[in-house]
Amino acid sequence: MTQSFGGYGIVTGQRIGVFGAYGQAPTVVNATCLSCQGVAGSGQPFHRIGVDVSLTFNNEWNLFGAIMHGFDSKNLFASQGIANPQNASWNGAFAEIDYFPAQFFGAPGWLFAYRYDVIVNDRPGDATFAGKNYNDVDSHTVMARYYIHQSTRTDIAMHAEYNAYRTQGVGIGGGDLKGQTLLVGFDFAY
């Protein structure tokens, strides 16, 4: 559920919203179809709940992000053969700032962005895991796009993106797993 003020989009208006999901996930295999593990019974609860916000300044800047809390029943993990299952909970968030200049080097069509993502695990589904700081993730992404062609029917853009991330405690000997990715390509939207 969202409410917008003064427009909606990357360079107009402000927005605030709430979101959520509640459900039951299967924890036992369907006895009539052993290869159909997605169709099963004994549903156990999970939920996700959060808020998001989008703020625009000067028709060129947009700051937006979301915060979410998640919960999964310990029976979801027990069904996977984990010997010491426990209810799992975690929090996630991201914040992104976009700059869509009206004119940049005399030509419109540029978009620049920075994004920070974080996941913090309060309780893992397996009680033998380290708990706090285990499998926590933080990630930084920078991006530049140039729209070569834009119309009411098609968009073509050149896209470059760099990401650096860290996942805590999952590496060899309990160390952090760190990585980097680079993407360069063309987007075509019809």
C-alpha cells in the first residue's frame, strides 16, 4: 500500500508505503508425487513486513529505500534435514540515490546511481550456525546509464554497473566471503 504526493517516478513526487506477506510453506513431501516436492502439506508460517520511501529533490535527485523484517518457522528447516532447527528471523534494507540530470555535457539521457544493501540475521534456521553476524550481507553498487534512444514505445540504453559485496562468516575457516562484479551492456525495452 503506497501513498504518493506531487507525482510518482524517479524525478517527481514523494512516496511512502508499507508492504507485507504472510503464508504457509510446505514442510513434507507429497506422498503421491515424490518428485513434486513443491506440492506438499503440513504448511508452516512465514512472514515479511516492511516500509519503503521515495523522496525527490529538484526534479533530478531521487532517494529511495526499504526496510523489511522476515520470519520463517523452524519446521521449514527441519523438513530439510537440519538436526537443530529453530525459528529464523532477519532484517534487510536498501537505500539508493539516483541522479537524473536535465543536462549533462550538453546531452540529456544520463542516469547515475549508488545503492547500499544490507541483510542482518537475528537467528539462523540452523542452531549450530554462529547466529549473530553469520551470513550477514552488505553490498555497494554504483551505476551509470546513458539512454541512446527513448520514445513512447522503445528505450535503448548503454549500462555500466560495479558491485562489491561481503558475506560474513561463510568463507573457509569462518572468514568473510568478499566479491566484486562488473556489468557492461545494452538494454533494449519494448
